[in-house]
Amino acid sequence: MFSLTVTDHIMIAHSFKGEIFGPAQKLHGATYTVEVSVTRAALDDEGLVCDIGLALQTLREVLGRYNYTNLDEAPELRGRNTTTEFMAGEIFRSMKSRVQAGALGPGTADALISMRVILRESPVAWAGFEGSLR
């Protein structure tokens, strides 16, 4: 299986509901390093998994809706605990939609098998979401 990974980062603010979160129930900030990996069984005719520039551009577009945002105020996230795990799933869904719409180049979506999104909170803690692109 071949893979390609691109990475970027976002800076967000949010708070959580529930005693399990302790002081994180208060508004606080986070900077996530975001990695997106796509896989396919065989390289294309140019020897690529996909166009790395289009992959990075697509990731930046998806992250743009969250960067420098208080997630507590985002209408589509209101009332949710926007944990690292939850946000990995949200970014996966947004990326998958764009990939399937052709954002990584003509015919690429048909060849891709899976995608993994990792959000790194710190050097010692991260979460992810992985799923099929089919």
C-alpha cells in the first residue's frame, strides 16, 4: 500500500462540558498539527499517490473554516465537545467530501482506498480518525 501525507496546523479556542474535563471546561486555546494521509494500492502513471500540491491546498481549505475560531461559536459545532478525537472525525468528513468531489485531481478519488487524519495536541498526545474513501 502506498501513502502520501500532508500536514498543516490550526489555532483554535474552545471549552468543554463535563467534570471529566476539569479546568478545560473553561475557554482555552489549542494549536493542532494536522496530518492527513491517503492510501492507494498502486501508483498512478506519473508515480504518484496524488498531487501533493492539491492535497495540501485541500487540507488548508478544510482547516481554514476552523483556524483562529472559537469552536464554541461555530454554528455546526454548537453544543458539541470539540475534543481532539471529535475534530479528527470532522476534518476527515470534510476532506472525504472534497476528495470524492475531485479536489485531488481527475480520477484520483477512484484509486484512493483510505484516509487517516491525525490531530497532534502536543508532542505527547494526539488523536485520529481513519476510514475508507470508497
